[in-house]
Amino acid sequence: MGHTDGPERFSWNFEAWTRNQPVQYREYVHKKMDRKGQSPTPDSFRASIPILIITVGYFINHDADALRRAGLDAERGVQLKQAAGALRPLTEIRNASVIAHGFGGVWKNKITNKL
């Protein structure tokens, strides 16, 4: 799953990767995402910042071997999780814009203030 394959290929590969993870992983991610707990655990997840944050958290707390295979120790995993978390405010700006789901504008000072 290479980062140079483009976003569509990455999304497809990420979804396939989540489908091949143990059911414990999928249950963990689903529990974190489904606050009401009313839907069944899906077979896979789409690539998103929240899923990345939860996935890294799962590896830190439950699967250190997978974290090591990715070339990270727990400290670097925490740093990755924090870096991904820093992107959330920017994704919220994007999602509120006309580019995505809303009608809000995107201004340079709004982005700079979030950073």
C-alpha cells in the first residue's frame, strides 16, 4: 500500500487492509466510531483521519507487534496519533466548505488559526 499510488488506490487498499485485520480490530474501531452501539460491526472501514487515529491507538494498546512491523515503537505511535489528531480541525473546515458537504467558506486566516 504505497502513498504514491494516489488517493483512490490508497483508499481501496486501506479498506482491503482493514477487511483482512482480526475481528478484534474491527470490533475495537467500530465501538469507538458507533457511539450508540446499534449497528453491526462492518467488514471493513474507509480511510479517514478518525479511523487512522483509532487504528494507531489500537496498535499502541493492543498490537505492539503490528506497530513494530510498521517500523514504529509505542512512542512514535503516540506521535503519529497526535499528528493525525492535529489534522482533524482542518478536515472539519474542509467538510464544512462547498468543496465537500457544506456551504461555508475557507479563508487563509481560518486555516492558519487552526494550525
